[in-house]
Amino acid sequence: MAEIDSETTDAIQKELRGVLPAGTLLQSYELVSVLGQGAFGITYLARDTTLNRDVAIKEYLPTSLALREGGTMVLPRSTELAEDFVWGRDRFVAEGQTLTNLQNVPAVVRIFDFFQANGTAYIVMEFLSGETLDSRLKRQGRLAPAEIDRILWPLLDGLEQVHNAGYLHRDIKPANILIDADGKPTLIDFGAARAAMVGRTVAMTAIFTPGYAAAEQFTSARQGQWSDIYGLAATLYHAITGRVPPNAVDRMLDDTYEPLRLLAPEGFASGVLLGIDAGLGVRASERPHSIAAWRPILGQTGPLDATATMVVRHKAGTEPAAKRRMGMWIGLATIAGLAVAGGGYYFATAKPPVSQQIVNTPSAEEKAAEEARAAVEAQREKDQQELARFRTESEARQKADAEAEAKRKADEEARQKADAEAAVQRRAEEAARRKSEAELAEKKRIADEANQKAEAEAAAKRKAEEQDKRAAEATETALRLGLPDRQHLQVALTALGFNTNGTDGVFGPRSREMIAAWQRKQNQAATGFLTAAQHQALLREAAPAIARFDEDEKKKAEEKKKAEEEAMARGSQPAVPITPPTVASGAAPPAAARDGLWFGAIDCKSSGRTAVQGMVSGGAGSLLGSGVTIRLQITGESAAIAVRPTNEGNSAGSIGSVSGSRVVGSGQINGNISGRGVYAQGSVGGETCTVSLVGP
């Protein structure tokens, strides 16, 4: 047996530092050997002494957070890292608990048990024989179409059930796929807890393998089923092409990925090639978001488009094999020539051993002969050097000629290749142009349909809002709000921060706008018209402000009445009864009880508001405004109001307003008396007008 040197022994001891020794008993499991060790934990081969079977046990031992002390116990490296260590251990146990529910899932390693001991946690799983896909690819290079089919579909079935259980693998790569003797795959080493630790603490380094991890796994972006799809697609790409795809992060900057649909390896179904390309979309939005969405793409069987093929370029710095072989032979020939020349020089200059030399004093003739021999030897050495130089120059010329010929052939091949690539590029550009035009046409069609739909929805919304507004208006009209009621509502709105710019009891555009604003604040339909509940709510919210308003109005009325009495005392006004006559209980007061000064306004939808005032005697009278006359006739609790322009008698004409706008036509509307006010609404000259009046 070969002896292991000390350096190798140190490396093995360093690698196994902190592992539990063989024979250690964890509950009913006896450890046999170490299967693997990483930055997150250690995996052991163990024997289940209860069921008499081999199992694999994974131990939670993140080396950046914890270490083993006393041979068995696992402790955090510091108090600062203790919280992260415990948090990760809880995730590790939760992972084991979740995986135990996936007992009958195909192509997924079975979990038998999980428990806590020695200050850490353990997951007991099925021990599988075979080799990883990574080992097979290193040995075999790539897989045939039939081998791909034997691993693809079982992995899809298993991964789909894992996803349906609300779980992700997070670390799919060839090293985590075990292939048995029949070519059947099993997915091992789920990395969910490991990924959670990396996202929580800076003490843990990223565990993702470049080439197989999706871009979102290197960032804080949300991960999902599409992340596992990227890992499986990258693994299949490696198995088909024999090389790992470019790093997803690098692809975001400069995507050098060569799609399988362009490489078009022989023997593979078109759906498999297209599906793998789809699964390797750089952005998550470019990939299928579930196995169920991925299957239809992978299952396509139609042929690939001939225009999708691509000439595979030599990477910079590579040379044809013939040229490399020529350089090798020239180098070997040069080395051989130097070896021959060196050997000749050795044999020509070697001297006999000392034991064969005769020690004596040379004579003059012998000295001359020795000098002659030295001259001959020097000439021979000079001739050999000249011959070596000649050979070197000859070989250099031959090498230069060969390189020139090789370059000429390479240039010719490059020109032909460039012509072929240019033709392929032209066909690809033409296909891309046609595709772009088709996509633009489709986008325009979709946009037109969307615009039509939006317009229809907007029209329907406007119609619905108009219907709601008419219904709300009818609801408010049914409340029969009198002038004081409307004044109270204006006071309430203003007090609550929705300034109506006045308290005249007339609900013009400003008042309606403030009602709608208040309704929006209450998260109710902003119709601008009040329901009974909203009416009461406003009165309750602003009760103090309404009480102050009524008190002020009472004082104003008293002052006005006093002024009228003083005026009548001076003889400037006809006598008007100060105190209304007594009315029997339940009977309407006589019309004369309403005699006195009346004032208010007429408010029409298109022409605005006009203020009016005048005296009423015997329950009837005229109120004058700028360009308009209102004839008021009071009967019991009802009031008849006739509106006409002052400049055209009783004929149709114009009614001027304070702002100069005009109301066309005249008309008569009926209203009701509420307290001191009269409120009426109806059609005047073909448009809706509101009359609000206040009397004694």
C-alpha cells in the first residue's frame, strides 16, 4: 500500500475537523462514516439499529456561526452569533418537518425522521446508491436524448408536488441529482434553510452555484417556483451541451447564452429545447411561473425552424487542430536537433579518465602537436556552431513558410465562414423583421381592443354615475328640505371644513361640490345629493355650529323686527302685524300671518343666481330682483311662485342675474312652507330652477 505523505494527512484531518467519530450513537442511529461536509453542515452514513437499514443523516453545523466543543456539543462562536445560529436551527428543523410530508413524491429523497441533540439538529433521510449527475457529466461529457427523457419527466413530477406543498428546493444543480443504475433521478439536498440563513446574516456566504442559480437568488427579489425552474433548466442545458450556462448575473449585463433552439442538437424534441430556453429566461417574468405552465412547452414535438440554426464560432485564442499538431512537431524536431548537437559536442570534447593519462613533461614537438590538435578542435567546434546556426535558420524559414501557408488557408476559411455567417445573419434579420412587423400588428390590435374596451367601460361608468346622481337627487327631493334645513346643512358643511361660501339656504354648484367632498371623506358615493341618513349625520357632527347659527339668526330677526317696528312708528312703512294671529291647534295659520318683508334668491342651472326681496300683504306679494319678478301666493302650508322677466310683462323673456347671466322664459312652480321659509323647485323657461325665500 502506498504511503500517505504528511501534507495529505493534514488536509484530511482539517477537512474532517469537528465531525462526530464513527460509532457515535444518535438516538437509534449509529454513525458509520462521513459522506460529505460543507459550510452549512455535515452528512453521515449511519445504521438504523431499530429497522436494520442504512440511512443518511444531515447535521446542522454552519461553520461560520458555530463549532463543536467537547467532542459532541455544537455551540455558537459568540453571543453575537447565537441568535442567528438558533434562528437557522429552527429553519433547519422546519425544513425536515416539511419534507417528511413528501414521502411518496417521485424523484425526491425520502425523509424518515428529524430531531434535536448535542445543541443542534439532525435530519434522517433515505440512503441512495448511484452517482450524481455531476459525476456522470464529468465522466461522460453529455447525455443522449433518451437519458435526458429518463431524468426530465420524473424530476418534473416530483418538483411539481414539492411546489404544490408550498416548498422550494432553491439549489437544483447536477451535484444535487442522484442517478441510479437504471438512470432514474432523485433530487437531494434541499437548500431552503441554507438560503434563508444567507438572506439573514452576513456571516453566511452565498451557497448558490454560478450557472445554475437564477438572478433573483443573488438579490433580495422574490423567489418562487420560477427560481427552481431556472435551476432545472440550467442543469438540463449542461447535460445536453456539455457546458454550464453563463452566470445569470453576468447575463443581465452581457448575455452570451447560446439558445438550444439555435444550436439544435440532434435527436432532441423541439419542445425540450424550446422549454429549456424558456426556463433560462434571465428575468423571472420571462420564465414559466409553474411546472404546470412549463410542461406544455417541453411537450411540443414539431420540428425546429431551419432558419433558427447558427454557425458556432471558435472562441478567441483557439486554433485548428492541424496547426496545433504542426507546431508540436516543429518543436519536437527542434528539441531533437539540439539534443543531437549537444551529444556530438559531448563526445567530441570528452577527455579520457585521469587513470589513463600519463603524467610527464611534454616536449616541444608534443606541445606543437597539442596546439595543432587544439586548433583543429576549435575549428571543428566553430564548424559545428555554424552548422547549427544554418540548421536553425533553415528550420525557421520552413516554419515561417508553413505558418504563412497555414495563415493563408485560415484566412480563406475565415472568409468563407464570414460569408456563410453573413448569409445566415441576413436570413435571421429578415425573419426578425417579419416577426417584429407581426408583433407590432398584434400589439396594435390588442391596443385598439383595449382602447375600445376602456371607452365602453368609461361610457358605462358615466351612465351609471348619472343614474346614481338622478336617484340621489330624487332621494333628496323626497326629504322636502326647507330653507332652514338647507341653511343648517351649509353651516354644518362649513364647520366641518367644506366651505359652501354662504348660508343662504340655496344649494348651488358650490354647495353640491362640498356635499360631494364630504361624501368622499365618508367613503360614500359622491353624488352631491343627500340621503336621510347623511342629512342626520351632518346635523349631528356640527350640532354646536348649527346651534350658534340659530342663535345668531334669532338675534338678527329680533333686530330686524325692532327696526321694522321703529320704521312703522315713524310712518315709513305700512302697518304690519307684529304678532301673528292665534291659530287653532292643527289648523294652518292664515295667509296674513306671513305678511311682512320676504327675501331670498332664484337659482337656475345655467344662468346662476339672482337675489330678490319684497313685501307680502294678505298672503301675496311681489319680490323684485335684477331683471326678474317673483309673485308669491301663500295658502296654508303651500306657496305658489310665478316667475317672469320684469322687462316684458307676463310674456316669455329674459331674467337677469346678479352676475349678468340670463334665464330664458318664465313659469310657475309650487313649493312648501317650512318654518319661516319657502322652498320650491321646478321648470322655468325649459330649465330647472330653485327658489328659496325667507319671511317673517
